[in-house]
Amino acid sequence: MTTPIGRADVDPVLAQVVRGRLVAITDQMRLALQAVSGSPTVTEASDFFTGLYLPDGAFATMGYQVTFEAPPVGSLIRHLLAGGKTLRDGDRIIGNDPFVGALHQNDLQMCAPLFVDGELVAWAGVMAHETDMGGMDFASWSPKAKEIWQEGLRIPAVKLVDAGELREDVLEMILTATRLPAQVGLDVRAFIATLNVAADRIVELCSRYGTAVIQSVMIHMVDDAEQKLRTRLSSMPDGVVHTRDYLEHDGHSNQLYTVDLVATKTGDSLTLDFSGSSPQAPGFVNCSRAGLAGGVAGAVIPTLGFGLAWNDGLLNPVEIVAPDGLICSAVAPAPVGSATVETVWVVSNVVSAALNRLLAATPEFAHRAQAVSSGTMATFNLSGRNQYDELFGLHLMDPLAGGFGAFADHDGQSAAGPINTPSPSIADVEVNEQKTPLVYLYRRLAIDTGGAGRRRGGVTAEIALTVSVPETQALVMTHGAEVPNTIGLSGGLPGSTVRQSFARGAAPTVERSAKTPDDTPTDSTERDGFANLGPKPGAFPLRNTDVFAVTWQGGGGIGDPVDRMPSEVLDDVRQGIVSEAAARDIYGVVLRPTEGGRPSGWLDDETVRLRREIRAARLGCPVEDVPQDVVDLDPAARPIGVKDGEGWLPLADRLRAIRDVAGQWRVETVAGAVLSVGSTRWRAGARAFPIQLPSRVGDTLHEELTATGWLCPVSGHLLSVDIHLKDQDPFHDLDLDLSDGGRASALLAH
């Protein structure tokens, strides 16, 4: 629990009023930041954080922007407190050092100690991505960097405003380091305005209700969230979940790196152990401990914090374990310039995957289980002189329009972005074209990019663009071009990988650029003259005769695609989300001939036959040996093999853990195949086969990776799809504690 600072007995009604005011102050901070900032990253894409903190650095409120950024500001505050720096009313401290508290140097952060009558009552914090903070490459993303000193200015924790007086010399030093001094300077002033709003409102609140009341309510907010999350964790089965994700290319070579997580849930606590991850890289893909904490928060808060107040209390039950020197716990002077869109993002992926496996095994929350969403953010930066012959810089936020992962009870939303940004937004095409020389040839949803499944992952967006001036400089990088990071659940397929392609001389003239290229193939890499750029092409010139095209990652699917209702597949085809070829080859749905360019329905008998053929091909047996599928996939439905007096837990779409009257556990598929006895390591009895991933996923799979599908040996239905290293066997991802003290028995359905 949080150490009491200024407790007071507070009337519950008054406490709720104060809670509401504190949340409102956080939102007023957001409004102030967006009103003053001139950066589209802040004003259009909401790539920032605002929050209020207790005197010890625990955050009590946060906005619904980037959940990665709540812990790092707290780290900056704790760094100040540990250093014994003298603090005064009106101080505004600025920093961006990843080995102090930031995620990377582009994430400029400021905090303010809030004093009332000479007493430190709270802190206010703000953080936002700046397009450029210096370094060897524009935008401070430096693919060739080998040490952090090459990546831009590092500010540990410096007073920019001293007792209300702006230190112009410090501001000048910061702005001299950036290629965009006007934009960064305006954002810095927006930060100051944001913190001033928080200071004024806290003083007003304390004057009205008393300092002790305000502090007590803030402490209770954190403690209440912690207690409720611990209660939620206690209602889930104990056990160990093992998840793993990869990122390719460190800027120097196409080496594959692993972020490995062993999550252990015991009682009301959760331990996240990253010790099995790769050593830190020589390139800029690493993250520091601040980034590791941010990545964990980016998944824990939205996945487990539903219906609860979002504050530090949601992180208190979570212990992070990672020795120094890993790709997710890099030590100086390791480069970390792309941490937020590389390792921090992958940390969020593996934590999300682990937590959702636990949710799927909890009857109360099984419907909330979700596949991974938008597993990367492909980065595109542009610089040079714009259409007004002015120096400009752009960090394009359109990649936030990746696909959302499917839920157990509904499809993922298309172009809905990652879970770590609860309220994602991107600029209108017209805004980007007005402020920069970008010319969009299209921005649209990309067909067949959502992970196939009983519940389909959301499809991603894709863009193609050129420029309206003779020449600019582009900087392009990503992970997930050769790794399907948006992993599915319960047999669902992963979403599409990133496709980045480029063609010299392929752009239409500026006069034709507004014309919709209806005849353009969906996959830009299929067009004549287009080359696949791979994950990290780095910097290159982009001229007004060139075209850059990119398709981002779709959301992962849940459940076997051949379990999807044919009517839903038909709707997907009619909406242009799924192609007719995918409907047949992946979902096993035979559509009727088209009427007016659209399919008019599906053929029941042919669809049943085709789906049976697909399952037979997986098992490698005659079609007549595969049973008709008539089971109910409702997690609450009684499995076929359950006898009187037995109870069961849902583990996945087609998996149930069953306890017999003698207390012996077994894992069965809903078709009656027993896969394991005495443990939930069900892969021991499942049928493995080398699954062929859809072209949007498998065509560019990294040479060190392969995919294995796991089948019910009776019905041939997919139970899981594992992406793993070729020289390593897939591991058991779920090992529940089936002892009487492990909570599983208490959750059984009968």
C-alpha cells in the first residue's frame, strides 16, 4: 500500500467529488497542452501523457492517451527525490534521459512540485513525443547508432523554470540541439502552461477542501485501485503463463531478438519475469528499465484495469524481474532511440498475450480474452523544405491505425490501433497535406489483414503517398515486417505483417494526385517497379516522382477460422474486409455466384464439405474419418466428455480442463479428445503440423522462424498457432496450478 502522507477521514460523498475534480484537472491539463502546442503529434495524434502524482512519485490520475508514459514521469520524480534536489514553489523540471525516466530522448517530460502553504502536496507531470531532439539523423531515430550519445540531447533532470522564472539559457541549450527549434520551443511552453494549470487548480482545490483531504483522497484512489485489482487477480486461477515475441533487425544487421516472458500469478500478485530475453542489441532497438516499466503498464492497465480507476495502484501487485543488460533492460551506453516502437512495444505484446491467456481460463472474464492488437508501429518521418520553402519535420502518426485484436465474444475493430493507446487518433489527410508537402494517393482499409478466426481480428489501414516538392528526406523503419507480432488466441491466426514498399518514378503528377487510384492493387508490392523495403531501410530521398506505400499489422484472431459463421464471412466479403479467395481457402466458406459484383450468399452443403476437407487435410486422413462438427463453443456449455459430478474450466475455444469426482484433472477438447492428465500442458496430446500461414503473414517470415499449428486429434480443429524459432520446439504456454490451493478448483463450472 502507499505510505500515508496526509490522511484525513473524508466523507464518502466529498471524496467522490474530489476524485472527480482531480480527474477533471488531468483533463484540463490535456486541453491546455493541445491548445498551446503546435505539433500534430500532440494536437492531432494525442501522443502525450498528463497526470497527477503523490509526493512520493506514485501517479494518482492519468489521461487516456499513451499508457506507456505514466511510470516514466514517476521515475523522473523519484530521481529528483533520491538526489535530494532543493525544490521550490514554481519549479518546473525538464528531462528526457532514458536511463533516468524517459522512454527515449524524443519523449520530452516535465514535472512540477505542487506546493500549498509551503507543503509539497502533489506533483503534476506531462510528457510528449518531440519530432526531433538532435542526433545523427533527423527525428532522432538513428538506425546506425551504436551508443546513446549519437541519438540526441540527453537531459537528466534540470530546472527549466526556477521558482517561477524561466531559465532562458537552459531553454536555448535545448532548442539549439534540435532541428525544429520553433516546434520544440512551442511544446516546451505548452508543457509549462499545462503544469501551471495543474498548479492553479490544485491550489484552488486545497483552499476549498483542505490539503489533508486532497492528499487523503489521492492516496485512497491509489489504494482502492490496488485492492480491487488484487481482488480481481484472486478470482483468477494461479499458474504460470509463458509467452514470447520477436523483433527483427537492430539497424545494423537482420538479427532476430526475443522478448521472453514467464508470468506467474499467485494469489493476488503477479510476477513478470523477462530473464529469458535476448541480450541487449548493438543497435537502437533496446529499451531501458523505464521503457520496460512503460511497456508493462501499457498492457496491464487496459487489460486488467477495466472498470477501475487508472493509477499506480494497478501496478503495485505486479513485480517485474529482469537482470541488467537484456534487450528490455539495457544499460548505458546502449542506444535506445527506437525503444518506444521496438522493444517497449514488444514487451506490451507479450504481457498482453500472457494476461489474456489467464482471462480465457477464468469463467467470469473469459468473454474478455483478446488476441494481440497492432503489434508494432511502423515509423515514417519526413523532413526538408515544405511547399512554402520553410524547413519542416513530420513524424507520421497514421500507423496508429493498425488492427485491434479479436475478443472472445466479438470481432476486433478495424484501424482501431494498439491497446497501449486507449484513445488513438490520427490527423485528417487534409491536415497533413496542409502542414507538410505530403500527397496521399490513398488511405484505406487493407483487405485480408485481420487475423482469421471464429472471431476475426480488425483489419489495418494502409497508405500510399508522395510529396508535392521536388525532394524531401524520408526515414523509415519498423519491426514486424518479418515477424507476425499480432498473435492470435485459441487457434486464431495472427494478423498481417508490415509491408513497406517503394518505387522511383511511380508517382502521378501533382495535378493527378487527388484522383483515386481505383485500379491500384491492394498489395502495393505487387505493382510493377515496387521494391519491398524490409524492416529498416533507414533514410533515403523521397521525390515528387516517387511513391512510398505501407500496410500495417492487423489484429490477431480468436478461434479456428472454420468455426466462423458463414453469414459473418459473407458480411466480411461484402464489406471488402475479406476476399472471396480467403473466404474459401481460410474460412472454408463456398459463396454463391455474385449478383451486382457481390456474393449473394453461401452454399450450405458445399461449405460443410469444404470445411471437413480442410480439417481432414490438417490431420492427413480421409474426409470420412473426420466427424461432422456439431459442438457448442459457448465456454459455459457442458463439454461432451463431462460426467455427472465433474466440473470444468474453459481454457480456450475448444479446450476444457475437467476435474473428476476423485479430484484428478484432465484437459479435453470439446470433441472429446483427452490431451493431458494431471496438468494443463495440453500440447502433449495434441497433433502438431507445419501450418501454412496466409500470404499476408507468411510470405516474408524471418528465416529463423517457423509456424506450428496444434490440432484436436479427433476433429482436426485448430487449438493454437505458435510462431517459434526453427531450432526450438514450441513450449507449453499455460501451466495452471491444479492443487486445491491454486484457485482453479474454486472456479469450476458443473
